[in-house]
Amino acid sequence: MIDYKQQNIVIIGLGITGISCVEFFRARGVTPRVIDISFSPPKLNQLPHDIEYSLGHLKEEWLLAATLIVISPGVAISHPTLEAVAKTGVEIVGDIELFLREVTSPVVAITGSNGKSTVTKLVGEMATCAGWQVGVGGNIGKPALLLLQQPYQLYVLELSSFQLELTKQLKVAVATILNISEDHMDRYPLGLQQYRAAKLKIYQKAAFYVVNAEDSLTLPVNYTDIATKCLISFGATVGSYHLGYKNGKTWLMKHGELLLDCDEMIIHGRHNQINALAALALADTIAIPRQACLMALRKFSGLAHRFELVLESNGIRWINDSKATNVASTKAAIDGLKVKNTLHLLLGGDGKLANFSPLFSLVQSNHIQLYCFGQDRHKLATLRPNTAIITKTLAQAMHIIGNKVRSGDVVLLSPACSSLDQFDNFKARGKAFRQLVLEVS
């Protein structure tokens, strides 16, 4: 355990991660200072009364006096004040770096533009089915530092690009990038390669690398220098772990060996089959028993707000995919659907400067009706300029759908956008959708 008592520590961000950082240092006898650029941060009421805090701006005087600055993922390291402070030599890290300096059990590190929450949860369930004590968190569920409050045999972390930017020593048992596609372009002005560079940091000092054989962007930069036994691949049609077909059924396979009939899984869609392959590859590298892995795959019912069937009634399916906050995720949702009649597709929110054109060919069918809401509704409506229905809010769109939907139709909320223009987060948007389904169905 590192001794921080002689350090002058400043935490930036008073959300759930910031509070976990405060608890981490207080447990080590250190009283940090806290800064948030908002005047009303979400967790201010949870801050101990004896902690000094500053709101509304980055207090440069505190930052320059600090010996260690800990930034929450929502704060960009590229902020001019932080860039200036970094040049003075002050160490700036995130909560994941603090976690990795303390942890002694193996860590599975998972990132990607899409599917990372599902795969993280799946690997955690596989370990649990094996009887292991496993801590699952990071960018999903508990902040990583809170997982240190009790001992685990294994840690499974979902990591965002923002968290990876601030991580220096990612010495983990196995790391994966599931896929890379445009996301958070508002945070990465230099484009996709800048975003990818942040993701690639997950491979630093990993013992094993699990890569997507169908997405070359997921390969480590120096992959040709990595020992073959340390580089494991998965993919729908190629890779060590892949999909196969026998007697008209789709199977999860490893090097041609049948592992599991996909019909035995509760979760559906090609994207979830690929997620299952990735989870198996990760589990095998850390020797989770195969039978426990297959048991977990049979039991796993998916995540809330991720292609979640909210209601099936009168021949109509209502699906909540609010967690689809980027174009690639929405594309995967559409590809994974079978619709008898009309697909009522809800798109909208803050597109984060994304390019929506990859959706164009998917939504041209006369059996698809677009509903575009939120901040980027007009931009999204250009996908079908003559037929898209434009509303300001999700609720307005849902009430229109309620009057149009018929047996055999599917209503899919898969927004391809962040929710932050009108909701606190994707969960709040998904909950609003669920409630609206009950109102209009």
C-alpha cells in the first residue's frame, strides 16, 4: 500500500468517481481538496464536512500547489489549465491508476466502443459460477477504488477511453479491445486515431491480449512482436473463437470445436454471440473452468437498457437499447433484429459530433419508420429526409408511435447518441422509455 500522507492531493470531479477517490484517501489518513467545475455537482451532499472544496472553475492556485491530482473521467486532460499544470511536473492520474497501484489479485481489463459492459458482466458471471470471489466494476457498477474495500480473487474492469487516458501502469492478466468505431468525437478533435490511441493503452504490460480478428484497429501497435501464445483472437467468421454452423444451428466454437448452441443462450443477436466469444476467450486465459463459463452463458439475461425487451404484447415488441450511445451500437442492434412488419426506430440525443452516414443504408427500407428527437434530431432526420418524423422529445415520439403501431411491429429505442441533452444519463432515458411503453401500449 502506497503512503500518500506526505502528499498534497487534489481531486477534480464530484461525481461517483470523485467520492470514491475521497473515500480512498480518507481510509489512508489523507484529507484531499476537491474541485468541480460545476456549481452544483451531483455528489456534493456526500462530501465530508471537513473537506475543502471549490466549485465553478479549476482553482489554479490549488492545482499548482498539489503533488498529485486525481481527475474523474468526465474531465478532459486537454483542458488548458490542466495542460499548463502538467507542464510544471505535477503528477496527474485517474482512479484506475490508483487502483492498479494497490491491487494484488489478477485483473481482466475490457474496453471497446460497444459491448464492453455486456462482456464485463459476462466474465464476472463466469467467475461467480465457478465459485470465485470476483469484483466487477470500473466504468460499470462500482467505481474501481470501492472494490478494494474487500479482498477478491479476481477483478473484472470495464474501462472507458477517458479512464485509459490517465492510466500509466496497466499491468493486468488479460486485456481486450472488443471493437473500435467513432465515439466521443467531441472529446477527440483529431479524430478516430486519437480515440484509438487512448483505447490502445489498455494493452500496456498485459500478460495476454484478446483482439477482434475482424477489426484491425483492436490490434496492439506492436502485435507482430507479441508471442503468438499471448495473442488470442475472436470474430464471427475468423479467429480462435468464432461462430460455426451445424444442423441449421449457430454455435460458439474454439478452433472448430463446438462449445455451445447459441439457442441455449437467453441473449440474442449476432452482436451478443460475438460478445460471448470474447468473454470465453478472456475466461480461458485466466483458467475459469469451461463448464462454469457455459453455465453463465446459459443463465445470462443481458443488461438493463441494452437491447432489453421491455414488453411483448398484442404481437408488438418494445425494445430498450438506450445504452446505444453511438452509431456502431445502433447498427449492431438493427442488424440483430428480425421484424415481421414495421420497425419503429427511435434515434436522438447528442450525437457527440458523430458521422451518422453508416446508418444510411440500414434505414432505407419502407418497413422502417424513423423518429428523430433531441438535440441532433434534424441531423438524424437527413437519413430519411422525406419520411422521418421529427419531435423535440422522446415522449412526443412515443405518443405518435402509440397511435401507429400494429401487430408484428417492433419499437426500438436505439438512439445512436448520448442522452445528456435531455436526460441525466442513458439509464434515465431508458427508464423514461419503459414508462412511456406502459402509457402508450
